[in-house]
Amino acid sequence: MRSTRGIEIGTGLFVLLGFVALLFLTTQLPSSGLKLAAEKTGYHITAAFDNVGDLKVGSPVTMAGVNLGEVESIRIDWSTYKAVVSMRIDGKYNKIPDDSDASIQTQGLLGGKFVGIGPGGSETFLKQGSEITLTQSALVLENLIGKFFSSQANKPPDSGGSGSTPDSTSSAPKKEKSK
């Protein structure tokens, strides 16, 4: 009887630790918006995009593959009907030229979206409240597939290797004129 009680307590602790680990992992996902870490410092910048695809709050902001910060919020600007992305950039990355461009890119073929910043050539740098004006929206795979199929549907059929055109041969016998 004593050994079964020990097994029950061990199993209970194992299940409890499993739930704690699951809770921790879900709070660390970028899309959850919940974080157990302390609030990060840095400066905030914005950029307006025509389409953000499935960009999420917490997605990384990178330059040359280096993580500079993360997406803080995404909202719609009702005057321009564009998506405004607010980003927090770590304070140690304070030498980003203010004429840099921002694009929404995909991590791998089916990965999540992130904001990629391409450096400009200006001598002045982004600071708290700056806006990146040169942006490139997300490439939506469904739109590309739709455009491809519509362009294929509008193409005339290929005559292939038949060697004849529809008007050059006819299956009906020709009548000869009588004299």
C-alpha cells in the first residue's frame, strides 16, 4: 500500500510540472501577448504598410539577420487605411539611419512573418517616435497563386506539336465545280 502512495505522488508531481512547463511555453509565444520577462527598454518607431499579412505582436524586428527588437502593436489608420506597425528597438541599436526601409518578410517557406529593416545612407538616425516611410508590404501567397491561375486561364491554348492550324485542314470533303 505504501508503494502505490509514492507512485501516486510522483505521478501527480510529474503532471503538475508538465502543466507548469506548458504554461511557461505558451506565455513565451510571440502571438500570445503574455510575457513573464521584465518590460524591455528601448525606443519606439512606426511604419505604415498596405498589408501586414499574418504579422503578429511580438514578432521580431531584424536588420541583416540580427534581432533589433519586436513588434509592439498593429493598428489600422482610418485616414489612410493602412496598417500601422509600432516597433520597440533595443536602445543599443541607436545607429539605424532615418532613411532606412522596412519590409515584412517570411521566416522560411511556411514560417511566421517578421519586420526586416534595410539600412539607408543618412547621417541622422532613428529615435523615439520616428516613422519609417519607405515600406514594402507582405507577400500574400494566396494572392500570388490567384494571379498565376488567372494569368494561365487568360492565355490562349497552345497549338502544341500538331503541325496544323484549325483553319488549314478540314474534315469535310471539297466539292469540285462541274463544267
